[in-house]
Amino acid sequence: MEEWTIEINRSATKKEKPNTDQLEFGRVFTDHMFIMDYSVPLGWHDARIIPYQPFSIDPSAMTFHYGQSVFEGLKAYYTPEGNIQLFRPEKNMQRLNRSNDRLCIPPIDEAFVLQAIKQLVYLDKDWIPTAEGTSLYIRPFIISTEPFIGVAPSHQYRLIVILSPVGAYYKEGINPVKIAVENQYVRTVKGGTGEAKTGGNYAASLKAQELCSQKGFTQVLWLDGVEKKYIEEVGSMNVFFKINGKVYTPALNGSILEGVTRNSVIQLLQHWNVPVIEERISMEVLYQAYLDGSLEEAFGTGTAAVISPIGQLSWEDKDLYINDGKTGKISRDLYNTLTRIQYGKEKDPFGWIDIVNEANAVKQ
Ligand SMILES: *Cc1c(COP(=O)(O)O)cnc(C)c1O
């Protein structure tokens, strides 16, 4: 790590914290945020923690016009003993740099930004909710700030980290959702930006999401953008299927976002000696597995919900009811084990947990 210092400007007042049982996702933010700027002569510089506040930015700033921006999402958890834990945060830092590379954004110093995140989380630790299933969501993102509306990579950027206390994703236990296979719109294509965590992929997904919710579905299942035959992701989660005792997930192909949860699920299954196969999966093959009774479970994986079982999948005029619309054993075991590791209720044999403690406190 470079010898960078983080300037601290503490908030004079503390905002009122929301009631734990009224927490929504991403509506309330903590007292502080981390900011760092990039310019061509200076590189990344002026790292600082300041009170959470709006900032002004030129209307011609490039991020508003051509979408050159990237983001990440991870969580901080309180353990029953009062320790603060992050789950594989170095994976998020690595992915941020992969997204940066794809969007022509200069790389960050991963160790330094992770250290800044820990310092910010420790400073705002009173905001980490302690009720069952709640956590502090961490949102790092980078925008291009050069005031110029020409189409080119920006010469100026800002990295910001904000924190938001979030409620339990499943209030009444984990429940299967209804999914519609999307046959018209695509999220991305191979060679596009699907592998990168960038806002444009989300903008491209809204229309399909809106239409499927109107029809009573929770999310869409995305197919490949070329042939619309092969399964890619479910909503903004990676997707898994248990067929005949083996677990399948689409192989990373250039348009699928590589989830930290996806990677952890694969490792856990291998640890349990459950065969995991990463390969191209067509909707037709999945449907045949459903018809012959070998499709046992389906679920999405991501930081927000961890595991989201799929109870019903609608494809063209066919409805697949998976595991009678109930949460299957592998889905439940994965959910329980991952969340117990994240919340420090179970031993972590993988070295996934990164503790935030007094060593991350602001020394001033
Ligand atoms: C963030 C994201 C995921 C899940 O990644 P995790 O690291 O597991 O949270 C999956 N798909 C898309 C499109 C995403 O943006």
C-alpha cells in the first residue's frame, strides 16, 4: 500500500437513525462518506472522509452524457459478539479494477481503497444495524467528472463510498420467486459491458424488469444476446440449477457478471463434495430436465439476497414449477451457511472474513 493519508472532517451533528424494522434498501445514508479525486497530473489524490452531503458537479461532466462510471456493492455485518465483519472485500476491489479497465477508468490502489472503506465503516459503526438479517450496505462508485462533452475517456474522476443501513432481505424466511424468461430484450452481449459493474447494464435492464413486474413476476431470466437460447443471469443475480444431483451454473462467457456470491457458492458446494459444473446451459435443455423430472432446484445468487430460490419459471407459453414452488435443500443449506459465516455465527474455513476493528479507527 502506498503511503497515502486520509484527511478526516468529522460531522458536527449526527443524523437520526432509522428504526431497524422500517429499514428499506438504499434510502438512508450514514453520517460520513469517503471521496478521492483523479486528475492527469496528480493521479488519485485528496483522499478524505467528510460529512455525507451533496456535492456540485459541472453539467458538462462526462458521466452525465456517456455513462462512463462503475460501482461495487458489499456489506458490513455485526457478529453476536459485536465484531464488525466484511465478506471477501478484496474480491470487490479486484472487480472494481476489472470494471475500471473495461470502462477506460484509471485503476485504483485496491489495498488503499479497502483500507479507506474500513476506516469509513469503523467511523460510522453505530449505523450498522444489529437485528437479525440486517447489515450496512457499502456502495463504492466512480464517476467521470471532466467538463467536456466530447466522446473520449475522461481525464478526471471521482471515487465515492457511501454507506446505507439495510433491513433483512427475507422478513418471513427465504421465499421462492416467480421469474419470466425474457425473449425480447437483452441485458448485454458478449463483447459488451456485461462483465463490468457499470450503470449502463442496469439502464438497459429496466424496460424488461418493468414489463415483467406488470405481469406479476419478480424478475426476468436473461438469455444470451446473440441467439437468445442460453441462460445468463436472473435479474441482477447469477443463476444456478440443480439437475440430477449436480449443480450447474452458466460458464463466464464475457457477458455474465462474475459475482462474489457465485464464486463462494461454487467453493462451498465443492467443499461439500457436490459436483458443480460451469457450462453453457440452454433453455431447451433446462426444459427437458424439467419434463423428465431431473430439475430439482433453481436459485439466484448475489450480495443483497444471498440466495433467492426460483419457484416458477415462465418460458414462452410454458410454466415450470420447480420443487413444487418450495425452497429446496441445497438453496437453504447454502443460504444458512453463507449467512452464518457472514454474521460470524459459524467458523469460516475459507478465509473469507475480514474484520474491521480499532486498527481501522481514525487516529486524530
Ligand atoms: C453485482 C451483480 C451480481 C452479483 O454479484 P455479487 O458479487 O454476488 O453481489 C450478479 N449479476 C449482476 C449483473 C450484478 O451487477
